[in-house]
Amino acid sequence: MDALDILRDGFSRVVDELPDALAGLSADDLTWRPTPDANSIGWLAWHIGRCEDAQMAVIGGTPEVYPNGWAAKFDLPYELADIGYGQNAEQVRAFRVTDPQLLTDYYAAVADATSTILAGLTTADLDALVDDPYQVTVGVRLVSIVNDVTQHLGQISYLRGLLASR
């Protein structure tokens, strides 16, 4: 197994687990926040997709998935380029997606794009610099993306546990 195989496996775990994490949630469940400053499950699921989408597009030199019809389906009061990073409590509160299937379908489209981008990479590509202000290698960025999305997936699981006890 090489480094790219390990990265593919890491990304595939989110593909496998996110639908189950969202399954059976009501509209209220998706937008519920345990405190006024907390993120909701729906917002976290959207953020997982947006972060992966935007960062993988830079790595692959490809367009993001979100502007290709998904932004219109979500109909959020955010700028098209927003990915959720740095949003304040008021912006998170404005998130009103109430259909878990929309979130799952968007992430599936992002995961397909990620898979295509990863399939086009070689091990040598992992040492190339990502063309963004941070100037990290592709390998470091990919590990960062997997780390970020899996942490947020864990947050979704935690919030589901809180939902069960409220």
C-alpha cells in the first residue's frame, strides 16, 4: 500500500459514514444547536463537503462541484465561495437546509470529484506545492483535508448523541 492508497482509504471512510450519520434526522435535528454559538449537524455536513470541494479543486486544477447547481439547491445566504471557515454564530444560524439527502448527495458528488483527482495523482505529485497562499505540499494538504473532515464527522456523531438525550 502506498501513500495515495492510504489517502484514498481515508477519504472513502467519510463517504461510507456520512450518510449513516445523517440518516433519519429531521429538519429540526439538522439545524439544532446545543448552544447559540455551536454548529449544527446540517451546517457541519455542508462544511465537510465545501472544505473538501474547494481544496481538492485547487489540488486538481478543476472547478469546484458546488457552483455547478449545488449552490442553487442549497439556496443559502452565503457567498458562492464561502466554505464555512471563519463563519460566526449568526452566519451558522442562517443555515436552513432541512433535507439530509441534499447534504448526502452533495457530499457524494464531492467524493466523486475527489476520487477522480486522487486517481490522477502520482506519488511524486505529493511533493508538489499547492498553489495557494499557504504553499504546503499536496501531500500535506491532503492529510489536512482528511483530518478536517473526519474531525467534523466526529462532531456530527457527538451532536447526534446530544440529540438523543435532549
